[in-house]
Amino acid sequence: MNMRKISQTVVAAGLALALHAPVDAAARQAGSGDEARPTPFWSDGRVNLDAAPGEKGFWNVMRGSVFGTGGTGLETNLEFDEIPFQDWARDLYEYRQSRNGLDDPHARCFPAGGMRFFTVPNGLNIVDQPEMNRMFFISGENRDWRRIAMEPGREHPPEDELLPTYFGDSIGWWEGETLVVDTVGFNERFWMIRGGMPHTRFLHLTERFTRLDYDTMRYEVTIDDKGAYTEPWTGGWLIPWQTVNYDNSEGGEIHEYFCGDNERDSAQFDILIEAER
Amino acid sequence: MVPGDSTMKRLKYGFVAVGIVAIAGVLVAPLAAHHSFSAQYDSNQPVSLRGAVTKVEWMNPHVYFYIDVRNEESGRTENWALEMGAPAVIQRNGWRQNTMKIGDVVLVEGTRARSGELLANARSVTMASNGERLGAGSSENVTP
């Protein structure tokens, strides 16, 4: 094969691979010009927040930032300097950032509490059971799941009866075509989002899920934590729908993933932390 | 104006270079991780290791494989651990469970662990037997 054929083959192969390489769904939606499919509805008029009957797929919740308007960030997001940190919380965030996530509990396989639930690999499905007045968010990340109580008039337990947990006590309702989820009762053993934004046991999240079209979910969250922030603040991002498996093979199904299966990183983290002493 | 021979040669090699860069860019594209790369690995300590595979752990959250590497200074054989992405992630790059077998000689490009142990995060793996090069699903350059 002469050099001309070799060069043409290499270029063609490179371009073919580049064109068919995994593409961030949100980026694809933002720039592709493809017409989005409309939001699907159930026969009773509720928004279908998951796959339409007969179809498969899941929400790719790998990326998202609660501040900043770049990428998939909402146009209403605050910039970092506008976040109403209390001084200690800002200092803690900057400390966590300086250590490049060395102290991140999720890196040691602890559950992804708070908004972190929506910034982890391995996909997310939403199971709506109106006949049972409940909804489940099922994450492929360690098969974590959240239960959203949907009984009309449901209230949170009294504070002194709440066991602080990673995912808290969630109550949900519909406001038109937006699912609203109100959660309290968090423990402090997780980072509530990638990067280490601090929170305390006073954390109260109000999450709003709006399916803008078949392939895009608008996730907006109000963070109300009197222990870490001087006032409530709001941010969010767009979450893309994915119709291939997480390894990009055909299927559109969440597969098993457990962080603790062969986790080796924490031993390295411990060595580095011990070396600091 | 017809390009001369030297210009044509530069164009040919330029096309080849572009193609190789395009392929390499796809194969070693940084992929998502559940934790920060830079907390554990030092981008200022690149490594290039050649050795025979002694073990493969095809498991979450990271695939690990181990190779015996001859330390040219000491003359001793050292067993290095190499970390790749999760199975689902590296399968996008063409990996399968049986892509690498015990005894296969491989060349690994990667980044050494900050701890100083015989551990590195692999960026790419090249099979000595056929020259096939696969990206390792490294999360280097990915914002945690």
C-alpha cells in the first residue's frame, strides 16, 4: 500500500472515529440543530419523566454545576462570587478544592447525597407509581435510590423524629408540568455536589424537574441551609437523555455498578493524608 | 500551480499526522470518573512502562492490571499496578474482558501515583504483539 493510500486510510479512519465517538448529549442537543422530540405524557396528563412505553433510555446525570451559566448551566445561575456563603463555608469549599477532592466521601464509595445524586456516572431512571403515591429515582451509581412520597398533604416528620440520612426525607408534588421535590433530614457525611460545596444538617433542598423535551430535563434546586449560607440560593443545569448503554453499546439500560467492588483509591488517599501529618 | 514533490510530501505526512492525531484524540479522550484524578496522580510524573501482564481485575469502579517491569537501574523485576477507567467506560474504547491476557507484553503510557508506590493511571496501552493501541479511560484533565 503506498503512502497516499495509507494517509487517506488513516485520515478516513480518524474522521470516522471522531464523528462516531461518544458525544456529550447536552452538547449534541445544544448545537446539532436536530429537532427535539416533544415531552411525553401519560394518558392521565402527567408528564412522563422516563422512557415512553416501548422505548428505553436513561438520564445521563454525569455532569452538572449549580453555579455558572456555561455549558449546561441554567441561564439564571449565580456566578461563584455571588453564592451567599458563610465565611467558614467558603473557606471549607476552597480548602476542599485545593486538595483536588482528596477528602471526597464519594470517592470512598459513600452514597451520593443531595444534588450529588444527579452528578454521578452510570445513569438514572425515574419510576412513577401514582397508584402508590410514590416515585423512585433509581441511580446506576451503586444502585442508590431515592423514594419521593407523593401523598397529597404529606408532611415531613418532626425534626426530632428525623434520622439524618444521605438522601433525606423527600415529599413531592406537581406544579403544572414540573415535579417539585422537597427534602430535609440530611446527614453531613457527604459532599452535596461534586467539588465539595459545604452543607449542614439544616440543609433543605427544593428540587424542580421540568422535562423541556424528550431529551432534556431542566434540573433546578434551591439550597436553603442556615448553617452554611446567609440566604437561600438557586441554581441548576440541563440533564440529557441517553438511548445507548453507558458503554455506548446498543440498549439504553442501566447496568450494575458498585464502587466497593474493587475500590483501591482510598488506600492511596490514606497514604497521602498520613504523609501530611 | 502544481505543488512540487517536497510540498506533496509535506501534505502527505500532514494528512497522516492529522489522521493519527484524530484517532489518538478519540482513543485517549478523557472520560468521566467518580473522583478526582489529580488528588491521586501527579501529571508531572509521566511514566512509560513495558512488561508482561501478570493479572487483570475487570471490575468496578476501575479496571486494574498488573505487569512485571524490569527496573533498568537495579536490574530487579518490579510488579506495577495500572489503573484504568470503569469497564463500561473503557468498553467504549474497544476494550473487552479478554483483550489483555496473562503473559501479553504491553507498553503503557500513564501518570504515576503521588504516593510513590508502583502504581500509575494508564492513559493508553499498546499490545506488543500487534501494535494495537487502546485508550485506558483515564480521567486526567476531567474536572472532578
